[in-house]
Amino acid sequence: MDSDKITIHDIAKLLNIDSSTVSRALNNSPRVTEKTKNRIIAKANELGYQRNHLASNLRLNKTNTLGVIVPRISRHFFSSAIAGIEETAYKLGFNVIICQSLELLEREQSNINTLLANRVDGVLVSISMETENYDHFEGLKQRKIPFVFFDRHCNIPETSSVLIDDFKAGFDATEHLIIKGCQSIAHFSGPLHLEIYKNRFEGYKAALSKHNLDFNDALLFSSRLMEQDGIDNVNKMLALSFRVDGIFSANDVAAISAMQQLKREGITVPKDIAVVGFSNETISAIIEPSLTTINQPGFDIGRSATELLVSQIKNGTKHTTNEHIIIHANLIERNSSQKGKQPKD
Amino acid sequence: MDSDKITIHDIAKLLNIDSSTVSRALNNSPRVTEKTKNRIIAKANELGYQRNHLASNLRLNKTNTLGVIVPRISRHFFSSAIAGIEETAYKLGFNVIICQSLELLEREQSNINTLLANRVDGVLVSISMETENYDHFEGLKQRKIPFVFFDRHCNIPETSSVLIDDFKAGFDATEHLIIKGCQSIAHFSGPLHLEIYKNRFEGYKAALSKHNLDFNDALLFSSRLMEQDGIDNVNKMLALSFRVDGIFSANDVAAISAMQQLKREGITVPKDIAVVGFSNETISAIIEPSLTTINQPGFDIGRSATELLVSQIKNGTKHTTNEHIIIHANLIERNSSQKGKQPKD
DNA sequence: CTGTTAGCGCCTTCAG
DNA sequence: CTGAAGGCGCTAACAG
């Protein structure tokens, strides 16, 4: 028999009981004798029964589906995060729908409509670079669909998020350079209206301050996460009237192209100049094996955000959570013992 | 009113007609007057009606969902492919469930079970490195669930796939080196039981042969896609009794670590030695901006595979298709004009 | 062209 | 503890 089409009625008939009892047993209801429960489960396994989630979800008015909105799947941080999201979601019995905003506000809005049309039970979002207005999240709130921001968040009241401790990361990176002896440290930033770049910048300033170094805004170089920006930043930096001896780059795209430009200019990295950059294992291995980097724990963030979201979905009633989970990003001084490792995420 | 809970019955009642007519109109059935159709659609929009796919799918016994199995989401080629899959699937009205095999046969099998339990309408697969036995795909065949291989495929009869023209890519890469003047060209391969690496290797040999160069198996270096392999390959290569003047690397992981090892050994790339490697824009920009690479068109492959799969799902009856779509990978000689571009996928 | 009827597979009152 | 009955929202016969 097609094990594909076994329903609770089939197994009820074979056992001369009612399908409602089967349903209860399969949902582990306490209102069924252990004995009959066991008979039912045995028969279900024997027939290769698989619950029809469509029917179940229709009845229960839920989808067991999570929506995810990220700027771009192919950026390593996000694909790692998605790996963590998928794995955790499946474990908790949820499916996942993934959408890309491609850093466009308009697409982010239409992504939300897609997810709404799919009646997702909850949403995970990392906002686009363009997003400075948060009206499109109101639709989710109205329908009481919980959502959790991860990595890139925004300050909507009564909203949860899972973040990297960007302040600490920026602080650690900068302090690392200071302890190494750098006195004049440039900061390659990202779009400063995004919280993550703002916080990394604040960390940078705090570390300078702690070590009695003045902040010089000529040393702040912003960028829009383009390759060309890193090159431009290096050129501007080298045109300064004084010598820079360290760089903390808060975005990896700029970090990478900056490294290359430095090399083209005949500057040895990281001997002539010390650099710390946000990155990931693969990339950091490539740009400069001895470079100190700060890994973005994408997988962990994805896992953590999913767990938080699912707990909100299950709690149902109180949609007014305002929980913030902070995940640390660790400074990694790469050395030869790390070669040959496969990335885990 | 909660636009969330509008059903066809609500709009039927408001218009004093039957819900079945509404259903027909919304499905654009030809058996409804244009006039009533318009009234219905207008009212639906007014109320913000959204079809409940769960109910519809339950009735129609389908899920409008595609399953995807890839070795690892965070590898750039696969995340690009997924971007193409998602975009195409949504356009065609399908959702997507993504699974990672992590290059493990066992996980690939359990992925298929997950997808079966989700009653997906079709599956896209890029097999794991371990997969040499294809029994686990029988379950899909039995239940008449169509599946399409992409990139990494296997020779199951009556099965479709979307592939890169790996033979041509290998041929082009090698010929490129020969035309540049290389006489002694090493080949860094991948696991040769995988069709893609076999075909690239065949292309390599064919180019040598065309240009009257002998194949020397001391110049063939295999690997398991680990960083360490590229390093080992370079060391072995440098230990040869004769000089190598070109490398064609058929896998990017090895290519990257190999480049670094060459530099550590004081060899200038690509002056002392010419290299062509499989890669992607970002990575190739990093390892060596002037390096010639072969881009894997992940997005296109994802799109194409999805279109093929959906057409098979819609054709329903004939599950015996055996279609192979070949996508070309182009040789890219990077130059400065390509800097600053954002990747599109 | 439109209405009536029935049922996809499941879960949940309400009775017993 | 279990059975009977109804309905989630939609669509597809079958009538008219």
C-alpha cells in the first residue's frame, strides 16, 4: 500500500477504534490508555504513517513556518546564520521561508508581504542598509506575528533582537592594536546609521579614550560596503600628513580591498601596519593568514534568534517581549595550527 | 475587520453569491462572467483577502513546495544557487525548503526523509562528496516526486540535471595557460569520483592533447577540498625534479591555499607561475586581483534547475524525462575595471 | 453561467 | 477513557 496516503482513519479502521482516538494518541494526549496508545503507535509505524501537516495546520490555524529576511544570502555571514536558523527550526518542528532584500527597502517591504501571504508564524529579520523607516513592520505587529531582529536591528519598542556585542568587538579590536604599540589607529567603518557600525565605532572611541589617545576624525573613514571604498580609504589614509600605524576595519569588504591596496602600495601587512578586521575564517585565511580578525558567529546568532522567536510563538499571549540577547565575537589571532580546518557552518 | 481572516465565504455573502463562484473567479476560471468576476475581485481587494494556501493545497493534494539539498549553504557557489532557486521558485508560486548534507551521505538520506515528510512536490539536489550509492533517491522515484540534480550529479537513468560544462571549462582554462606560453601545467583536482572533477580533468587532458603536450600524471594532484590540500599540493609540486610553469586548479579551496603557499615560498603569482582557478568574484578578487578565474554561475544554475523541475511537476504524467541543461562557465581575466562592483547574486 | 453538495485530513468540543 | 459530529478554507464534481 502507498505508505504515502495512510491517514488516521486507515489506522483507526484497522484497529476498530475511532480516528479521534488515533489523533489523540498520536498527539500524546494523556486521555488515552497507554495500552491503546502503544497499539496505535505500533500500527502507525508499521504502515509508515506520516501526519499530513497541511490538514493539521489548517485545523490549528498555524503554519509551523518561520520567515527570514536577509540582505543577501550569498554573504558569508548571512549564509552561516541561515544554516543556524534552518537547523534549529527543523529541530523545533518549523519550516523556513527565506527572502532577500538585496539591501533595498522596497524589496524588504514586499518580502514582508510575501511572508504575510504565507501566513508565517514568526519572522527573523536583518534589515537592509536602506531601512531607516520601520512602518512596514507594523503589519506584523497588527497581526500579532512575533518577529526578532538579528545582527542588524532597529530600535522599535517592544521588539526583541539577537546581536553581536559590537561595542565590545570594536573595543577589543582597538585595544588589541593599542597594546601592540599602535598610536595612530585609523577606523574603516560602514554606514553609520546602522547600529552595528555605530556601536563598533563607539567601541573604537572608548578604547582610545581608556588608553588616553585622542580621537581624531581625520582617521574615521566611512564606506558603503563596496570594494572600491576600501581602496579609496587607503589612498586617503596614505595622503594624511602624519603616519598611521594601525587600522581597525569594521567591515570585511573594505578590509579586504584595503589590504590589497596596501600591498599594491608596497606596504607590508601586518608588519608595517597592524590591522584588525571583521571577517570570517575563510576570508581571513585568504587576505592574510597572520591577520587578526574578529569572527562573526553567524551560526550561533541564527540558532539563538530562532530559539528566541519560537519561544515567543509558543508563549502566544505576551507579544510585548523586549529581550536582547548579546553574543560575543571573539578576537582571533590566526596561526598555522588553524590551517586545514573546514569551516563548521 | 481583520483582513487576516477573510474567506471566500465572507466575500460571497457580501455579494449574495455562492462561495464556489468566488473560488472560480479567483482562480480565473473561464466559467464566470467577466462582470461578476470583476465584482468579486474588486471586493476581494477591498477586504484585503488572501487565499489560504493550506486549505487550497490540502484540497488539491499538493504543497507547492520544493525541497533543496546542498552540501553546505555557506559555500558561495551554493548560496548563489539558492538565491537563484528561491527567486525563481517564488515567481512560479512555490516555496522552498533547504537542507544541508554537510557532505555526509547519512545526512543526505535523512534530508530526503525530511522532504518526504513535508510532502514536497519536487526536489533539487547537489549530492554530497560521500555519495556514491543512489538508493536513497528510489523513495522519490517510487512516490513519483520529480527531482533534478544541479552541479554535482550522478548517472541515474531517467533523471534530469543542470550542469556546468565542466569539460569545456577545464579545456578553456588549460588552453588559456598554453596560449600564454606554459609548457608544464599542473592540475589541482578534487575527488575524481565526482563527475565535475572528472570532467574538468578530462578537459585538461584534451587541451594538452590538442596542443601536442603529453599528459604527465606526476602533475595531477588530487584533494578533498581542504585548505591543507592546496598547501600539500604546492609542496609536492615544488619538490618535482622539473619546473612547473602553470597551474589549473579545479577547486577553489585548494586554489586559495595554494596561492598563499606559493607566496610564502617566495614565488610571485601570476608572474613566476600562471594560474587559473575555479572561484567566484569575491574570492578571486581577494586571492589575486590579476588572477584568471572561471566563475561558477551559481545563480543561473539555480534558476535553470528550478525552471526545469517546475516544468516537470506541472507536466505530471511523464516522469521519465532525461533532460540535461548545460551552462557555460566563462573564463574571466580580472582587471582593474572590475573593481568596486557588487556581486549580483 | 451559477448554486449545491461533498470531502481533502486533522483536531476538538460534547456526549457517553 | 473513547466515540460521534462538525468544521478549518478551499475546490471539483454534478446539477440546474
